[in-house]
Amino acid sequence: MKYFGAHVSASGGVFNAPLNAKKIGAKAFALFVKNQRQWKAKPYDEKVIEKFKTNISDIGIKPEMILPHDSYLINLGSPDIEQREKSLNAFIDEVQRCEQLGLKLLNFHPGSHLKKISEEESLDLIAENMNKTLEVTKDVTLVIENTAGQGSNLGYKFEHLAYLINKSCDKSRVGVCIDTCHMFVSGYDIRDKESYDRTWKEFDDIVGFEYLKGMHINDSLTPYASKKDRHQSLGKGEIGIDFFKWLANDPRMDDIPLVLETIDESIWKKEIELLYSFVK
């Protein structure tokens, strides 16, 4: 079964995110568990936690279909020791917030070498910090998002994702989230059926579908292999609508959160309806 949704607002409290998901007919959703542009946030109190759990129960969305996203500030692969420690502490805090809310996943961008160390050195630092996090937390799977390849960001190749998984001390608690815009602009063509099949075979050969824990469903404003992260509404970008039809009928994407991050949230309800209309 397909579980489509969107990255909804948690403004006013995380407990509002499920209500916002319900308004757009989502069967899955993403949210920030704290302000994504600040390092620290006050701890949850029990009322907030209970209200969140009550709301997801009331709308009937399973915790496994919720894909929280970590802060944009975190860089687990930073060459700067102080910045890396700050990132690790913030990352652990976010995983612990997921634990408190009863959530099973935390999606994150792997990190950036900032052109000061090699890609492999930075990947090793990311893996080290992932392992430190796994050692002091429980139940939550760390979900590595592929990136567009902008600047010095890592994760733009399937090999980067596989490298981090292979370095993990607990492979049962790591996975990946594939952003369709990022995949396309980083150099994986998906515009025709042959390319679609070839790209997903490459993903399976290098990473493995058993590690696919969620997806971000986006068209792309910028062309193939442009390395520019610019999302677009479905069918209005460079990827085209056929890809989303194939995805909606691909059983390999069943039973994971499939989350819109397209640019016009006023049409998310229509986009979710469109995606479900494709399912045969």
C-alpha cells in the first residue's frame, strides 16, 4: 500500500503537525521536531508528548509513516571539531525527541566537507557520529537523505549512502530517504521508463531496497545533472509526470512514507489526490 503525504508545519507545537496532515488527506507526513534553524529548544513537557500521541492516534497515522527531518544546521561531517561536536549533540537531542514522541525514523542530510577535507574523511566523520548516536539512543532509525550535490554536500551518490551504511555499528537502525529531485539533479535520470528502471536497479545493486525507509516526492525546477536543489510541483518541472505514475505503481515503494516537499503547499491536497489517482 502507498502512503502519500507532505512535510507539514509544526508551528505552535509538534502536536499540530498531525492535524495539518489530516487537513490535506495525508496518510504519511514529515515535520521538524524542533525549530530547524536553531541549535537548541526547550525540552518537551509531558502534555506536549501526550497531545502529539493522541493526535496521531486520532487521525490514524502510524508512527512508522512519520518521517521527521533534522535541523538544517547540523553537519556531522564538519572538519571543524567544535562545530562537529555541536552538531552531534544537537543530532542526539533530535533522536531523543523522536524517542519521546514514539517515532521510529529521523531523516537527515549526511553532511559537508566544506572543501577543507576529502570526501572520504568527511564520510568517516559522519559514520563515526552516526555510531555515537546509535550507541546512546534506541528504537529510532537514522535515515540518510541523498542530496543534490550542491557545493560540498555529501550524499549525492548512491555510493556515499552505501559507505555510511557499511560503516554503521547497527545496520538494523540505518536506512535512506531518496529525494526524487535530488536524485535527478545529482545525475540519475528517471524521465523515461528505461532510465527509471536502470536507476532503481543501480540503487538496489549499490544500496539495496531493504534500506529504503522513505522518500521525498518532488519535481525539479532545474535540469538533469544541474546539481541545484530547486523543488517544483509535480509535473511542472524537468522530471515530468510519468515518473510519479511509475512510482505510484512500484511495489518497492509500498509501506514507507512518501512525502511531498513541493513548492506550493496550497495544492498539496490536490497533489496527494493526484498521486493516489495514479495507483492502479
